[in-house]
Amino acid sequence: MQTTFRGIFLTAANPAETAEFYRRVAGLPLEQVGTPGSYVYWRFDHNGVQLAIHEAAAFAGYTHPPLAGSNVTHLYFNIDDREGFLARLKQLSLEPFAVDDVVVTVEDPDGRKVMFGTA
């Protein structure tokens, strides 16, 4: 038997807002999937790995609602230009949560600390 990593599922109080954050800040082309009025979520697939954002209340049977103080979900994006990324955040009127020599950390709309780094 072979196991392959498939993806990361995030839950959000407002998944459309969270998807828009990841579109603007990380440049991920998240698409809305499902039938409005029924079940809708946002996803991005790349090389067989998926990032999906589901509504916390609708997904509660599978995971806990988003908790801002939790480190259960940790995302790290590789960037090739730290200064360029900082300029992008400024253009988006977003203040970093923390900055060091390698990593810029921002908070998504659900309070998750998301790291963008050159390592």
C-alpha cells in the first residue's frame, strides 16, 4: 500500500473572505466549488495536492471550528523575494504579525498565523 499526501483542509467562519485573503496575499487561484444554497467550499489543486477552505459550522463534524490561538493548522509558503513580499503586504494595507530575517508572518481572517519565508 502506498500513501500520498493529498492536501490541507482549513475551516473558516467566513470561507469566502478567507479564500480572498489567500488569493490576494499568497496568489493562490482558489476556486469556488459546489452549489450555492447547498454546500460550497473553495479549493486550489497543484500537482495532486489540494488546499481547501470549508465553512467551520458546516464542517464541524470533521474538525473543530477555527481557533485563533491554536497552532493545529500551520501554513508555510516559500517566497523568493522577502522585500517584494513586504511591499505587496503594504500595497494590500496589511500589517505583518511578525518579521525576521527569513520569515514574514501574517494573520489570515480566522487568526491563523501564516508564514511566508525564503528558507
